[in-house]
Amino acid sequence: MRDATDLLALYDDLSPDEQAALRDALGTDPALAEAAARWRSLRAGVRAELSRDLPDRALLVLHALADRPEDLSESDRQRLAAADLDGALAQHPGLVAAVERIRADRDAFDAIWQEHADAPIRREPRRRSAAPSRSAMAPAARPARSRPTRWAWRASALVVIVAFGALLTFLYNRDAGFQRIVAGEQTLVALADGSEVELAPGAVLMIPREGADVDPRQARLLTGAALFDIVRQPDAPFHVQTPNADVTVLGTTFSVEITEVQSEDATRVVLASGRVRVAPRELDEQAVTLAPGEATEVVRFDAPAAPRATDVAADLAWTGELYARELSAAEVARRIAQATGQRVEVDAAIAGEPVSGTFHLDEGAEAALRPLALALGADLLRTADGFRLAQ
């Protein structure tokens, strides 16, 4: 396989075998996986900015061809005059290079066309037929340089709009003022406003540096899973960005996980408490709002899936805490017992009582069961082989 780093940007054009080999390499090389996550985030950001500033990329081709007015139709010229491309070209220097590349390719195409347009066409001798048709006897028409040919070339020119200058400019501007945190193990990150982010092993998070000239109420999750516990500030929403989604929160506890669906970025958001809005990157008009106990998913830049109820406790089990939302007392006790290895009994009279809350499991069964007993108005008793919640 070719160098894996070089293949990240070419994934869609690789053979199935090369794609499989690259996925294997990503699974065994954390540094390569991080590079892939950064590339996906960069690609998504550039794509979103270009879509905003240049929604119709065919206009860039028309702009490149406008140095020869005879190549454009009247409708082409009107479209180009109505579009304000100066702002996009100034914002994305790489587009200027793309225009130059389109013109160079056009000139090369024209030179080759002129070289071969009048060349004789070699034909294989025809086998004699009993009664040749009139069309077979007619002289072969010479190739003509026609407008359809130019349109075919114009369509193919769209492929060369790559804009590396825009990539480099975006990368510099995006990462200035941020620090990157790579979680080798489960890691708790304290933010300047008192919010906290718990990272699952392998997660990569970018947060504002102290004193940097950027909005401190934001974070970027490049890969992996994270639990956000955000301090409420009604006049300053907190923003979480992933390679393909934006999450806006007021004050809440929620998880974000980046996965892949058919080799495309997918962002799953689970809400434990509060309220969040989830949208594809730079497409806020497609946002959905989650209520506690709901989840949604954004695949590529498609609209988010409709919010649906989810098992928050199961979704957030990796944190080492039990997030219960309208679970029965018996179910909460069962999950505490399962996590701590202790036997827990619940009296039948209170077993069906609904419970919502957060139970810390890292301090053992007794510490987790005390707040449960308090919520139920029950007694926490020791037994020969564990604990009992008694009415």
C-alpha cells in the first residue's frame, strides 16, 4: 500500500483493497487516526466555507473563461455579472490559483485540439460489401470545434477546483488560539468558565487557550466520544463543533460521539439534561432541538435524524457514572449492582418508583446507593451478601 498519510485525501478514489488496508492502518495507528480526524475536520470546514461563499462553483469556471468573451453565451455573461465573486476570491486565495489552473488547462486543451483537428484520420480498410449504402460512401466529416465541445470541457474543468491556498489559510485561522488535548485514557478537562468535559480514551478535543482572542465558550471534538457538563450562561451559548455537525447549548449535560457510517463522518448527540440544538456544519436552518433523554445523529452534512428516545444510562456507561432518566428504582439498583459487583435487593413496594439522577459508581455500591435511598425515602441496609433498599 502507498504511504497511508498520502492516501487520506484520496480515500474516495482508492481501490476497495486500498480502502480496506487504510482502515486497518487507522485502527492500529493512533497518530494516523488523529491525522485522519484532523483532515476530515479541515475538509468539512473548507467545504462549508466554500459552499457559503461560492454556492455555485460553475460560476468560477465562467469567471476563468471570461478572459475570452467569445467563449461565453449572453446568458453566461449575465449570470457572471449578477454574481459577486470578488468577495469569494478575496476570502479564499486558493480560488485564484484554481482560476489560473482552469485557464492553463483550457489553453492546453485548445493547443492539442488545433494540432490534431486537421490531421488525417487513419481508418482500417473496410471489407467490401455487396451493396454499400450512401452513408458508407460519403466522405468522412472533419472534426469541428463546436460549442458542445467547449461545454463538455467546461464541465470537466469543475474537477480541478481544489484550492490548496484556501485549505492552508483556513487551517491557520481555525487552529490559532486553541490547544489540542489527546486522551490516552479517560480524562477530565476543566474549562475556564467552570464547565467540564470528560473524554473517552482516544478522543481528541480542541479548546481555547487561556487569554487567546477567541470565544471561550466553544470546543471542537475531532474524534472519539466526550461528555460535556456545561455551566449555564443564557447570554452566551456554548458551541461544540465536530467534523460535520454543530451543537449549541445553554446549560446542560450531553454526550457527543464521532463515528463513521459507510466511511462518512457521523456525529451522535445524547442529551442527559437541559436543552441542545444540533445542526449540520454551517446549515443552522436544519437544526433539531433535543429534550432530555433524546438522541439524534448527523451523517455527512445531511439533516439530523428526528430526535428519538434513548437509553441515556447505557449511552453514557463509559463515563463510569449512571445517568438515570425515568428508570425504575429496581432498574437503577440492578445497574449499580452490575457496575460494582455487589448484590442489591429492592423491596417490591418501591421497586417500580421512577428515578432520575446521576449516580457515581467509582466510589463503590454503598456511595451510589445512598442518594437512591434518599430519593426513595428508603432505608439502605447491609445484608450478608450486599445491600437492601427497604421501605
